[in-house]
Amino acid sequence: MINVSDKAVSKWECGNGCPDVSLLASLAEVFGTDVRVLLSGEINKNESEKGKMKNLKFYVCKKCGNIITSTSEASVTCCGSRLEALVPKKADESEMLSVEDTGGEWYISSDHSMTKEHYISFVAFLTDSSVQIFKQYPEWNLQLNIPVYRYGKLVWYCTECGLFCQDVRRQIKKDK
């Protein structure tokens, strides 16, 4: 598949030689892996995802703004850089998004600065079994509507300050 002789492959398998560096990308493609895995010689399988969507991991590329998610640990690269899963910081009172029940929908907004250099690039709403991601853009006001759920978690990413989260619960009114 990569145009090398069976003798060359036999040498590699017996530990009497190694593939030329120029072949590593092709070998990784043939085996459906990446070059780092080939070089390390280890295959680290992730634990099967047993958690809830509320534990979703977010990766954001600083170069292009790409948003990548995973339900368990993952090896993620974008624009030639390895990305680490962002750890959400619990928003304090001044950082929280505004959530208003408008009768069947939550209206979510923020007074956060939305300049070209400093803005919220996405907002996600997570429940135990689902996620909704809303892309945001610089110089737009953050305003969105989502259906009311009993509870969930809002997660958002600020290009300067990082990943934040806050819990959201529906207020149930009791008649007396």
C-alpha cells in the first residue's frame, strides 16, 4: 500500500530497522492513526463514554476558532497544534449570562463586550442527553432563545477569558 518491499516490512517487524521518516505519514494513514501513535508504539484506548452530556469536553483552536467536542478524553489537533480540553470555570455573579423565562423559552443574553478581539464565540446548553451549540460573532449582541428544560448547564467561551459555565434550573411556581 505504501510501495515498500516485503523484506523492508520484515526488517521493521523484526526490529532490525525502521521505516524512513518520509514514510511515517503514509503508514499512519494506512493504519488509521497518527504519526505520534506510530512513534510512541503505544495505543491508548479511551474509556468508553459512560458520563452525561453535561460533562462534554470542549476544545477551541486559538488560530481559526474551530470548536471541537468530545464525550471522553481525545487527542485533538487543529491548524497544526495539539489542543487541550478546556476546563470550564464556574461563572461568578458578574460573569453569568442572563437567563429569563419568557413562557416556554429561555431568553439568554449578556452585557459582555463583543468586540473583534474580545467576544463570546459560542454558547452551549447541555442536558444529560443533549447539547445545543450557538455560534456567536464579534460585534453582535449575545441574544438567543432555547426551549425551557427542567435543568441544564450553560457553557460559553470568551476569546480572552476562557471557558465558563453556570447551572440553569426552571423555577416552578407553586400556587397557594
